Amino acid sequence: MHVNKKVLISGASIAGPTLAFWLSKYGFDVTIVERSKSLRMGGQNLDIRGAGRAVARMMGIEKEILAANTGEIGLQFVDSDNKVKAAFPSDGAGSFTSEAEILRGDLVNILYQHTKDDVKYVFGKHITAIDQHDNKVNVTFSDDNKEVYDLLIAADGVRSTTRALIFGDEPKVKFTGLYNAWYTIPKTETDTQWARWYTATGSRVMLIRPDNHGTVRASFSFLSDDADIQKLSAGEQKKILKEKLSGAGWEEKRLTEEIEKSDDVYFDGISQIHAPRWFNGRTGMIGDAAYCPTPLTGMGTTLAIVGAYLLAGELSQHNKHEDAFIAYEKRMRPFVEKVQSLPPGVPWLAHPKSKFGVAVVNTVAGILASSFVKRIGKLFESKNKDVTKDEIELPDFKAVQHHDLLCDS
């Protein structure tokens, strides 16, 4: 009899399907349950870096990711008259735009296409109760159906409800003081293949980025000490967003009008998840549910992909799930802690209150984008941008005889 073979994963975004991909390769029987009635194809740009890119290469999906590139050629800092104050081309030193820049929905779809034949997807349901035993996990779903699994892994995002069922309020949600709204809007004559960043007074930032679907992706962020805004209804949140946009200048009118029209506004308080442990018996969590680093790091997708690869690999190598979980956490936690350590002044420095502060941001951006600084940057730039050697080790789990290790001893 095989042990730990029947695995339930909660969440069909990025961490969940990546974990399912590798577990199915190693002979596990995997089910993914997703609260939405279908794949959630919305979302903004994701950046897959370093070790995350290496895992994508091992999965055979790197070329598909690159082919689905958003087409963004770099980032421009602009003023209220749309005059460019600084430009960071995608192929330059210190670029904000990655070669592996992809829309969240496009990546979700690629992962789904590569797992749907080997993994069971259940849409329109979520987990409502968990009853753990030494040798199994009893799971109750929102339709009152019950199933028995060997392992349960939560991969349902920063606001994971499965995490709460497993750990209660033990994991801490650390609010950064920054709110962000993301939504898709129609393209207009002012849009180019450049992403455009506009800093407004009152600690506000607008960002408009091109996509490869004939539309553009807008985001609006602002600082606030009020942690309760994220608990309001969608209608109340839209009202606050429009109030916050008022008087910002630049494309304020356009972004305000589109908030009212849009039904895909994703609004949230930017938070990190800090958990003293990621596993409890036969249950656990990965990705944003376990260790969201915030979009400010640009590393959330990489953490999700790398964490999924390592967890599946450790489970394939150990007879006992407890040993796999310990080995995984030993590998992963130092990497997570490094990524979650935000630079001093983030996110406040990029969201100045005064006109003087806005001028400083644009001036500093201009200096960093200058030809002299770029030349200096190129001297220190790695020849292979997508690999950071000191990031985290990625063992070759395929070298292990999985079918022997999966058997009861």
C-alpha cells in the first residue's frame, strides 16, 4: 500500500497547480478544489525570476511563458502632463520589467493546461471543515459532501480560508499601510508599450501597463493607517477609491470612470503573512497562504513556484510526511525570510505626501535612469539575468527512486 498518496490542494491559482504538476509526476493522486466556478483569469502582471524561472524551465513551460509576454518594453516615470521624467527599458540595467513578464490569468491557464489531464479539478466548492486523524484527513466541502485524503495543502492565497481552518489565528497578517486596486481598462491613444508610473501628492501612485489582450492594466495605490478599509463591501471600496483619486491629476478622470464601469476591480490592503509553522499534522500551506511577501517584492510568484517544486520533491523522497515537511521548511524558510525583508522606507518612500516629495521621487528616478548610472550598473550586472546563484538550491528530485520511497516500510 502506498502512503500519503491522496492529496487535496485548495486553490487553483499558481502555487496549487504547480504543486499538483510535480506531485502527479511523482505518482500522487491529486485533487484541486477551487472556490470560483471556473479558472480566475483576471489579474495583473507577474514577474517570474531566478529560481522560479528555473522551475518553469524544468516544467517545460518557460517557452510558453515567454511567448505570452505582455509586450511591455520598460517603465517610464511621468509627470502630470505625461512628460517622461525617467525611463527604464526592459533590456537595461536596473529594469523594472522582466523578460518573463506575464499576466496572472495567462500563467494560470498555462498551468491548468499542463495539469488538467493528470489532476482532478473541482470548481465552485471550498472547504468548510477539517477533521484530522493520525492516518487521514476528513474534509467537508461547501456542498456538504465529505471526502477522505492522506494530505491537505492550502494554496488559496493571502486571504486563505483553509489556512484559518488549519491554524486558526496563529499566522499573522501584517498590513504594510498600503492599499492597492488593480483593474483592466480599455486602451486609449495615450497608451504605448511602456508602463507609465505617475506619483501624485497625498501618498498616491497610478500605474498603467500594456497587456497582450488589446487592453491595459491599471493600478492605483495609496497609503492609509486604516486597516479596516479592506473589510468594506465592494461598493464602499469603490467609493473610497474614487475619493482617493480625486485631485490626483494625470489620468485621474479616466481611472475614476473605469472604476465605476469595471466589474473586475481587485482591491486589497497589501499584507505579508508570517506563520511560525507551515504544517500541522497531515495539513499545511504554501504560496501566499503561507508566506505572502507582498507584490512590493516582485517575488510572490517565484516563492509560489519554488515552494511548490520543493514541497512535492520532499514528499516524493520521504516515507513519512512529517519528515518531508521538516525538510521542506528547512530549505524554504530562510529564502522566504530573505524575500519578506522589505528595504527600509518601503512603501512610504515611493508614496510621498508633498509636491516636494513627488519632485524628489522623479528626480531620483531620473538619476537612476541616467546613462552614467546605467553604465555603472552594467558592470555589476549578472550575465545570466534569470539565475541568482545564492537564491535557493533546487535539488534534482528525479534522481531519487520515487516508487520505492512511496511504499510503506
